[in-house]
Amino acid sequence: MNGVNSHHHKPSFSPSSKAMAPGNHHRYPQVKSPLRRQVHAPSPLRKFGLSALPKQSRCSKQQVSGDNGLVVERKTLDLVLDCRTDREVIDVDEDDEVDYVEVISDDDDDDEVEIVENVVVDMDVEEESEKEVSLDDGNKKNGSFMVVDEKSSLPVTDVCSFEAYRKALKSAENRTSKLKARGFGDVLRDRCRGLLRSLRFFFIRDQEPVEDVGREPFKSLSKEDVAKVKHAFSANAQNILVTHENSNIDITVEKLRCLKPGQWLNDEVINLYLVLLKEREAREPKKFIKCHFFNTFFFTKLVQSGTGYNYSAVRRWTSMKKLGYHLIDCDKIFIPIHMSIHWTLAVINVKERKFQYLDSFKGREPKILDALARYFADEVRDKNEVEVDVSQWRQEFVQVLPEQRNGFDCGMFMLKYMDFYSRGLDLCFTQEHMPYFRVRTAKEILQLRAE
């Protein structure tokens, strides 16, 4: 009966008793401690002269003072261990970072704690700059550094700390130099520029669209424009297509046909186009630089075949009444040069104080630039009563320029040199653009308006 009664007896509830009762161990397991993770720290090396600090019961700041006065603040981990093992096991959270590990020494001779710094080599230089560093030659002892605790003020020599700091700093410097060598800064700048371009729409969507000046010389031609040029080429040769009243230049079908592929440009087409370039500048002075365009007969008058240099022959060409400005006020002055069967270009670059010569075959003619230097000095003296020392100006035979690949496009190259320079652009065209430029020039002449 006692056995039956004891079997039906309901025991009183006691959490502690249930946890400790052997029979209930499978029903009420004990609470396990958190998972433990091994943290490895270097063993203390006494042969390097490492001494120790007394045990501390909590985290404290330590100041590392070197032989040269190096002072570094750091934190040590508050750990109290009763025995020493070769591998210490410490409970840490997953998110915690262990920068310093305290290794306990339980030698019989002395009860000391050795502090060894576990430094991550890939630390940022900015973190290192937060440490206070000072140098003092008076603290130097046998090439070691002084470690001073704020509370106990006990000095400890610790060479490993300074060496680890030096290696970490050198590693950061090497990493920075490698990034620079790999062009990391350029890649970052390109990405930033791409981001700014992508955001550009949000900042200028309320503004009027700005036309790209660099694309204007290559603006596409409409089908109507191309058809009009073809019709003009096929008309009666003696028909006058357009007449420019101010310059008194007539363009007939026969003269316009020099713009067809494989033809040499004539004086009338070149001179009319230069007049249109000047009118374009007058319409939009803020868009084009201030230039003067001499016609194809100027240089042959200035330097005559029989008498040589003759300023009086062209003195009236540039009067204020005729031009409305002085040549010295221009940025660039363009002079077409006709050499028997070849067209080249000479430029008096007033703004940059130099004389330039452009030949699509990369030829050099120093005598042409000498004559123009003499002319400019005479012109400024005559019109402005100013002496200009052109001997200090530079002569430049432009070699980085689009080159001619055939025997008939020299005139088009000369016109486009002037067109691009008057826009303030570099010469960014090639021989492949010449068929397009021929049709476009014919279209602009037919409408008496350069674009």
C-alpha cells in the first residue's frame, strides 16, 4: 500500500529540486553557459626583457611611454584567471573586437601579469592618429619603451608594442601607395563624375538646354539640304546661284562645282566663305572669338613677286572706316596663302603673341612668317602709333594638326583650320570628314550664312 500511495503522491514543485534531482535530469536540463570561443594570444617572452604588471580586477587605461618619450593610451581587457595554460579561452560576443589580450603568468617566483598587445595590421591610419605620441630622449633605456599604469605608475618595458605600431603604420602607407599605383583615385573620380552627370538632369531640367559647341562643326545635314546642293551642282554652269552684295561676289554653278569631291577650291568660293565666317562672328560675338579674315589676294599684294615686301600696297585694306576695328584688337588674324597649286594658312595670333603656319602637308615656310611679323609691326605703328617688338614673338609651325591624304583637299583643310580656330576649338577633324565638309560648305554658301 505504501508503494501504491507513494506512486500516486504528487510531489511539491521546487525548481531547484527538480533541477538537481537525478531522476528529473532528462526533463529539466540545466542552463548551459554561452558558447565559448578560443582567443589566441602570444605567449610572454621573457628573453626580450618583458616584465609584468600586477593583476587588475577591471578594465583600465594604460599609458605606453617610450624611451624617446612615446606616450600611447590603450585599454587592457579585465580578465582574472586562476591558472595559466598555453591557450586561454575567453567568452566574447560575436560583435566584440579584441584588440588587446591579457596573458596571466603564474610563476612561483612572482605573481605578475604580462600585457601583450594583439594589434591588427590592417588598421586605419586615422585610428593611429588618435593616439598621443611624444618623443623624449631622456627615457631611453637599452632600446626599450616605458609602459606606465595610471593608478600604480609602475614602469614596464614593452618593445613589442612600438614595433607593432611601426609595422601597422608602414603597412597602411604601403597600402595607400599601392592604391595610387593602381589608379584607385582616378577610378573614384570617374565614378563621381558619372554620378554627377546622372544627377545633372535634376538640377537643370527647368533651364533651357545648352547646345554642345563641340558638335556644331559636325551638325548633321538634312535630306533637303543635300538635295539642294546636288541640284545646284547639276544646273547650268553659267547660272548665278547667289550674290553677296557687301563683298560683291557672285557664285555661279561653275564656281560652286569646285566643292564637288576631287576638285580644287577657287578664290571666289574661299573668299565668300571667309566673309560668311566674319558675319557669323558679328551675329554672335560671345560665341566666337574676335578674328579678322584677309582674302586670298592679300599676301600676294603684301609680298609681290617682283618687288618683295610692300606695306604701302595693302595699307588701305585695314582702315577704321572700312573695318570698324583695328587689327591689334583682334585675337587672331587669318591669312590664306596660295603657293602655286597648294593652299596653306598663316595666323597672326595676337592673343598668344606668336605667328603660326599650318600646312596640311606639314610644310615650313619661315619667310612667310617673317613677312607677316614685319607687316604687323608696320600696321600697328601706322594705325595705332604703337611700337610692337615682334622679335619677342614666337614662330610656330603647327605639326599636331589634321593631315591631307590626297592631292586636292588642301583648300578645304585651310578653310576648316580657320573655322575651328575661330570657334576656339582644337583641330579635331580628319581626312574622312572632307566629303561632309564640302557639302556643308556648299550649303552654307547657297544660304549665304555660315553656321
